Amino acid sequence: MELHEVISRILKTGECHPVGSKRLVTYVKEFARKNPREIINELPEWSKWLIFVKNLVVPVIKELERMDCCHTVAMVIGAIIYEYPEIEELIDKWISDKCAKENHRYCCRELREYFKNKK
């Protein structure tokens, strides 16, 4: 099962808004098409940060926040990490940095819970 299919099921189970869910799934599908795994694995760390965190994780979290569907954020992040385990540390760092600075944004309460339960 591909990442966009997993995220689609998570959003359906979480009863997220169908229009926003479709937009999110399309975004994830396009990301995977434009960024093949073979090329990404050969990139330096800073480039992975730009590709994954700035171009995948941040837009996905913002869309979940816009849909008022933060209760699914831990499962979505878990699905992304399962698909791309090499970026787990980057995502963990982003969560801790972003939520320390902006408590009220980016579904931070749920992200901090995910981060705390992970350890």
C-alpha cells in the first residue's frame, strides 16, 4: 500500500473533511511522484530537510490544522516515518523545535504527545 492510500484511510477513519482530505492525498501522491525514493536516498542531509520537512511535513500538518483534524496528526506522521524511516530524526527535530516556539500552532499538542509517547 502506498503512502497516499494509507493517509487516505487515516483521514477517513478520523472523519476529516472530505474536500481537505482529497487535497491532502493528492498533495502526498504528487510529492511521491516528483521525489522518487532512489534519488532521495542519495541526497545530503540538508537537502532531505528541505525536501521532506519543508515540502511534505509542513504542508501536510498545515492542511490538517486547516481542516481541524489535528487528532489524526500522530498517525499521519507515523505513516510518513514508516514510509521514509531515514527522515525520522529530521521530523523529530522539527516537531521539538516548532512546538517549543509555537505552542498554539501546527497541532502542537498532538505532536508533542506523539513525540513524548515515542520515547
